[in-house]
Amino acid sequence: MQFTVNLTAGQKFTQQTAGALFVLMDTGAAASIDVRFVAGPQELEHITTGKRGLKARMPTPTRFTAVEFIAPTNCTCLFVISDGLIDINTTDGASVAATILGLPLPVSNDRGSPGNPIYISGETPGTGPASAVLNDAAVAVDASGESLLAAATNRVRAVFANLGASPVAIGAPGLTWAQRAIVLQPGDTWVEDRAANLAWSAICAAGTNTSVGVQEVTA
């Protein structure tokens, strides 16, 4: 059963309801309250700084017969007392206050629901749903090097395929064959998720050439 009570600062309030489960849902204007669980004259547990989200389950067959509250300031307290095995999510809609360089910054801990996720763009691209797939024209590459893709902030994946008969190296603009690190042999494909939003180039060894197929996924 859910209860809503108004607590007066410094005055004890006793909820004469027996149960095995207690959940503190809200403490209103009070940052924390004093919560005491009793069974007749016996004290079972005493929490001096009970905050929103406090849960207490008594081990079978123990039950408390009453819960006593003392608040440091006038406040409205919401709580649940039950004999069942219910559980309550006390984080939905909660907020977190962060201080960065002396400036208060309110943030939410809610990242959305499975059916309606919140898109969060961070250091790792590809965290949001894709919006388009672009099949670019193949790029002819020789020993002088060639640009495969220009930088694009909304690109979350890039796919490169060596369609020719000679090896090709891919990397940042200005890449030389001596600097090669990612080398695609004929028929190889490279899928880039981490740095897909950056510019990419390709180069072949002296006297060789090939063709590189390029595909882009944008968000």
C-alpha cells in the first residue's frame, strides 16, 4: 500500500502499518529523513539518513509493526509498505546536478526507452540509427595516390573494397606507400566504423594501379 504523509520538522510521526517490505519513494523538501523500523517495543533497524530509493526487506518470518519518521524540515513523504515482493523503479525521471568549473549543469539520467531511445552522439560514431546508404563510384588509384572520401560529420560507416588486381593502401590524406598500414589485397574489403567521419585516401605501389569501391552509411 502506498502512503503520503506530511512530516513536521523535528516531530516523530509513526505509521502503524505492519509489513515486510518498505520503499521510500520521495522525501519532498528534505534531503534525507530519519527512519526507524520497530516490531512492538523492539527496534529492528534505524536509518538516520534515509533518502529517496531506500528499500528495506525483512527476512522471513520477521515483520515490522510500525515505521517511525523524523524529518529535519517540513516535507511530504511518499512510501510503500507491503508484504509482497514488489519492486519500484525510483530512478525514472530523476535528475543529477553536476558542477563543472564552478558552473552548475543539470543533466538527466534518462537515456530513453527501448521503443523511443534518445540519440546520444559521443566520441564513437554510429550510436544513432542510419538514414542513408550511398554507393559511390569506384575510384581509380595508382602510385600518385587518390582521395576516396572527404570528411563528413554525419557519416557513421565507410566501406572500401579492392576491386582491382594490385594491393592498395588506405589511410589519411597524404598517405605514401612507405607509410602504409592498412593494405587491401585484391578482393579484400575494409569496414570502418571508428573513423568513418574523417577523410580517407588510397595509394598503390610504384608501377601498379587498382580500383577501389566505396560505400558510405550516414546518420
